[in-house]
Amino acid sequence: MNNRTFRAIERIVGEKNCSCQKEDLACYAYDATGSHFLPEVVAFPSSRDEIAALMQLAYQEHFFVTPRGAGSGMTGGSLPIQGGLVMVLKRLNRILDIDRENLIAKVEPGVVTAHFHQAVERLGLFYPPDPASSDFSTLGGNLAECAGGPRAVKYGVTRDYVLGLEAVLPSGECIQVGVQTAKGVVGYDLTRLLVGSEGTLGIITGMTLRLLPLPAAIKTMTAVFEHMETAARAVSEIMRRGIIPRSIEYMDNASIRCVEKFLQNGLPISAGAILLLEVDGDEEEASRTAVKLKDLCESLGAAAVHLARTEEDRAALWKARKAISPALYQYGPDKINEDIVVPKSKIPDMVRKIAALQAETGLTMASFGHAGDGNIHVNIILDKKKSSDLEKAEAAVHALFDYTLALGGTISGEHGVGITKASYIEKEIGVVELALMKKIKAVFDPKGLLNPGKIFPVA
Amino acid sequence: MNNRTFRAIERIVGEKNCSCQKEDLACYAYDATGSHFLPEVVAFPSSRDEIAALMQLAYQEHFFVTPRGAGSGMTGGSLPIQGGLVMVLKRLNRILDIDRENLIAKVEPGVVTAHFHQAVERLGLFYPPDPASSDFSTLGGNLAECAGGPRAVKYGVTRDYVLGLEAVLPSGECIQVGVQTAKGVVGYDLTRLLVGSEGTLGIITGMTLRLLPLPAAIKTMTAVFEHMETAARAVSEIMRRGIIPRSIEYMDNASIRCVEKFLQNGLPISAGAILLLEVDGDEEEASRTAVKLKDLCESLGAAAVHLARTEEDRAALWKARKAISPALYQYGPDKINEDIVVPKSKIPDMVRKIAALQAETGLTMASFGHAGDGNIHVNIILDKKKSSDLEKAEAAVHALFDYTLALGGTISGEHGVGITKASYIEKEIGVVELALMKKIKAVFDPKGLLNPGKIFPVA
């Protein structure tokens, strides 16, 4: 990018809101994958008009643009792998409207997910999508990746809460898609085409989100199972009996041992699985369902069920679940975190497969995640500096993905493809389907300037 | 279409499964709009392979293909307005799998919606989308239009229950999109692009649907309000208090009078609105919520609330709601049925607007529908043989749509655009957005052979 172009960027966003200094660029070169790609310029636009002007400039001058929220993505979606401009959307951080009568909100993409949760909850409202990164991730990033989280089993994913969007196309043109109402079916569903498109089709500059009333009460419990199979059968049976918990998380034996080593909290290290179950509703309903669920877990083979009686108790139960990710670093400096999904009845098969892969490769592996959706976070611990580790881990990921697909699953439930899974996408997506997606990309981005190198395998 | 082409069609589906006889063609020339367009051939393929072969032939020989379910669409989606082949999908009517453990079903597009409801309900499962036509409409048609119905307020629309699809492209190629699991975010969301695309992008040949456990109990009540405003405020307030009924239907005063004249059932003809409310859950929860809701309606200004005590009583309450459509024919031989959506707090404004339009045009108008979603069925009664009626009705529709959009609404909540709303689509969809949609159409259907003349306004 030449100096003239940088000056033009400066004129759009102002001198203070862009930089080509290496120390500034370094701050926007990483994401949660741990990879680094230095952009040539970073800019912080404050409005849709500035974003449109930047994109028009990019279109005219032919430079790459990578939009970025908080950089908390797990698959490299916000990494500027071909340089160019990183467009940081954090200044578009206004909650424009929370409409209590119609249960909708209008927000900008740079709003931090947890801030939005707090804002709506103060009004007795509820925005269910809750990715693990919600304390720092932004709503724009959540939409771009179609983020999920532990409440998806009852409430669905980000896609299910997006009614309409405003976006800037790679040409710099602005579009408004979807509706501001509960329903709408006029024309093709460009809203859901943009959601989960990983910032490759347009830059989301505004969104209309659906809200629910905030459940008055939440009850949390853990259920310890001797065998993973029994736990998985219990999950299916619970839902078939008409109880849809808002969360059904699980930890496999490897995760339990790892967390116990880390926290020394008294977890049952010989257990095959621990389920973390949470129900909600009004006080009466939540209490009644919790008791029903506790009894059901016991009748379905749980060795022990612990129902949290206080808020502190509840936090303690979540602590173990949330400690898995950091705890795994006890076993090695690097971690590959996949988010495969299998039919939930197949979770035991997958857990056995992971154990077999661990035995084969000698690498530590653990699985945990959203059992109610069959969405499994498989973690492989390695030292990326060791080429033998890398090779083994890569072979394990291949085997894992192949088995996932053989079970009728998908290689990503909520993290997206980005760069880390682009070379695997052809395992899941057929030739004709991939060609359609590439043509859709070309419709939106004929010059291929927006978030290049993501989703699609390098030809 | 020449004789050689007809013979080729015959070879694909068999002699008994196609026809170019006028009496056969006439049976597939209409839909619920009351319009008629004669196709040149009608064919009844029995499998995806036959559909693919027909589509390959169409692609090679350049003839138009219009897919058709039960022909119950309200906007002309299945009308062969440019002739060619009508492809009737009723023979693909198998429920292939109902997976109780994973709460998913695999079905073919020709399955009648109500048959599917019965099949899953026998197993204690639940498929919520329930368009008014469900006794005869097919799941394929429901998906093509993204059908809604009265349960959408709690359970969402068809889109929310489609996990994956199998379809034949206009080129005759087969695609599989989406997933067989609860979650999935690999590549662009072609599943939801096909849902609601009104049969213009591909022919759906198979689908994977999400199921829920069947609620054990349903409680139904009606609440009579003196003024529409009070009723609308009650709807907002009910949901804000954390009660999400599975249905909140309303009838305006014009609908009440019309139904009473038709049924002579003792409806309160001076009431501004009647709400029909339904809650579900297990027996205890449904009963408790029903009482809460009854009290709430009373405290929010309902003049009378009647809670159904028996199944017969419940059916009687729905009878009035379901009688509106036929009852309206008392006032004239033809009816325009729109399905606008406004923010639910704006329903009273819309009801006032409809009254004003009725006064202006002298045409009988009534509104009713899904108050919980703001989805209003506005019915305009006319005699289509009278050109003055037609002109007035058309002007009223224009005014109605303009006001809908001014209130932040959409011109279709669940019926789609088809041919009846194609000339209005530019009111709602901008130039850039419409150009994107047309380019997406060209990606899927470069020769423009599949369901021509739908959605997009004639240039």
C-alpha cells in the first residue's frame, strides 16, 4: 500500500484513527488461534459512512480489507493473512435501541456481547447467544461466525436471533436486509446468508436482534456418570421426556482428571462423564423442573447428582466446566481446539474414538462441550515447535473429521472455517456446493478484496 | 414443447406419470390465489433421480419447470405462468426416518404437513410449524415459502426447523446442504437461502427437520377487549412479563361481526378485539400459566376471559378464528388476503388504517391473525369482475403496503412474494439488494428456467 493510499485512509477516519506503525499493527495481527499476520494499515472507523468510504477506496485501489471485532475467533476469521487493511469495528459500539414492547434491539457491531447481555437484562430481557468469549467478543464477530455457546440447546444460536442487518458490500455500497419484525419472507434470505459468512461477503454495520423475556430463575446441577454411554443416553432421554434444559454440558474422563489436577476441587476422577445441567423458567417452574431432572438423572444411572442451592454453589459448578480450557495447558504449551458436532446419541462413539487417537498418537486429548447439541470441543495438546507433534496432531484432526462425518456430523458447530479448517472443508462440502458458494462470494465480492483466504481452500 | 421432448419426459417418469392432456393440465393450473395458468406438460416424478433427469432435459431443451406441492400457496408460487412443465412432487411422500434419540426427522418434500404432525406426535414428538393449510399443504411447499402459522410466536417458523436439505439445481445437479445435527456453520448458509426462495433456486427433494418433545398439555382461552389498543398493549405486556403463549391470535371488530353473522355463536359484536391465547407445557405448568395469563388479561383490561375446560370447548374457541376466512365470502365473491407484519405495538395503528381504507374505498375489509408476531392478515372483499372494485382494491393494497413499511414492517410474513406481490417488492427491497438477489438467482439458474416470473418484478 503506498503513501498516497494511506493518506486517503487518514482523510476518511482521521489521523488518530489509523496507523501503519509496526507496534500498532502488531496489536491487530493475532487472534485466538495464536497465529500472527501483520496488516499494512489498521483503521478504526466510527460510522457506516466511513466504512463505506474505506471500502470504496479499497475497491478503487485494490487493497485487501479484513474486518475485525475483538479478535477472539478460534479459526482465524479476523487475521489479515494477505496484509492490507485491518478494519477494527470497536468504535461502532452503541446500543441504539432496546424496544421492550416489541422485544427487539438495534445495535452496532462493536458492542461487546456481555455488555449487551447486561443492558437487556437490566430491563428484564434476555439475549440467549452466549459464546465462551462473551466477556470480550463483539456482536459483529458473533454474527459473522454464527456463534453458539452453552444455551443453544434450548435457545438456539446467533442465527436464530438476527432479524435484520445493515452491511457495507465490498463495492462500498450499503445494504439493508431482513426485517425489523418477528417474521418476514420477502425475497431471498440475505440476512442468514451474511450470518456465518465469516466477514467474507460484507461488513456488518448494524443489526436488529430478537430478544426474549429474562427467565426469573435458573437452577444448576451436576450429575456424575460412571460411563460416558450412560450419560449420553441420559441426555437423549431427558429431552425426549419433554425437559429441554437451557444447558447440558459434559466433561469426559480426561477433562475431569485434568481439571482436578488443576483445581484440586474433589472431582470424581474415575467418573466416565460429568454432566452440567441447567434449567430455567419462573421460580416455581425452574424449581419443579430441577427436582424432576435430578430424579430423572438418578433413575437414568447417575451415580451422584448435586443441585446447587445458592448462587455461589452454582458458580462453583460452572467453575470446573470453565477451567477445562486453561487446565489443559498443564500438559503442553499448545492446543488445537476443534468444535465438531455429531448426533448426540453418537457422543460415546466419538469419546471412544478420541481415546483411541490419544493412544495412537501419544498426545493428550480431552473432550467436553455442549452435549445437548452433540457439539464437542476436542482438545489436542501439543508443542507446535515439535514437528512430530504437529504431524501427529494433524493426522489426528484428519481422522477426527473423517469419523465425525461418518457419524453424520459436521466439522464445525460454532467456530467456523476461517483458515484453520479451510483445507478440510472439501471433506464436508461437495464440489457442486462449494462451487455455488464461491460464485456467491464472487457476486458479493467480484474483486476478492474482503477477508481474503477464509473459508475456501487455496486452489 | 415438441413431441420429442414429451417422449423424453415419458421415458424418465413412465407413461402413467406424465400428461399433456388438457383435462390433466387443468388440475395443475391453479393455486389458492384463484389464478389459472395452463402448463404444457405435467409430470409426477417418484425420486430425486427422476427429478434430476427431468431438470437435465429442461436445461438441455430449454423449457420452463415449475415445481408444485399441493398448490395451496397464497401468492402464486406454484403457478406455471410461462407454461412449460409442472413438476408435481406428491409421489415423494415418504417419512424416511424419525430419530427419537436425536430429535430429527428425514422426509421427502411431498409429505402432507398434517400427516407429518400425526406421525411425530404418535411418538411423543412435535413439529411446530403449522400453516393454516397444513391439512393439505406439503412440507416441500412449506419450506419453499418458509411457512409460519399460529404457533410461530413461541416456536418460530419453518426456517427454524430445517437443518439440512437435498435439492436438484436447475442444471440437474444434486446438492446436499446444511447438516444432520443440531448445529453447523461450515460454509455459507445455503440451507436458509433455499428455504423461502419460493422454488426459484432449486427443487427440494429431501429435508432434515428438527423436532421437539410434544408438550403434554395445551390450555386455550379467549379474551374480549373493548378496544384494539388495549388488546395490543396486553399482548406486549403478557410477553414482557415472561409468558410466551404458543399462540396469540386476534380478530378485529370487522372479523368478529362477520363471523357472528356466519356462525351465530354469540360473539360480542361490539368488542374491539378478541384475543385467542394458548399456552402449553406439562400439565402442571400449562394449568398454572393459563391461570396466570387469565388473571393478567383481566388486569390488563379484558372485559371477559373464557378459559376452555374441555377439548370440545377448546375446539369451539378455535372455530370462530378459523371461520373468519370462509365467513368473509358473505360480503363478496372474491378476496385479497395479505399477510403484512408490523411491530406488534403498531397493530392498533394498522387496524385504524384499515378502517380508514374501508371508509375510503367502500370495500369490506377485515383483519385478523398472529398478534404475537404482528403478522396481520388483511382481507379485502371485492368482486373481481367489477373493474372499479379491482382498482379500489389495488389502490388500497398500495396504501396498506406503504403504511406497513412506514411502521417498520414487511409486506409478507409467511406467504411469500410469488406473482401477487412481485410488482410491490421494490417498495421494500432496495435496488442494490434486489440486484444481489437477481445475481444469486443467476448463479443457481443461469438459464432462468426454474419457476420463472416469481419474486422479481417484470423488468
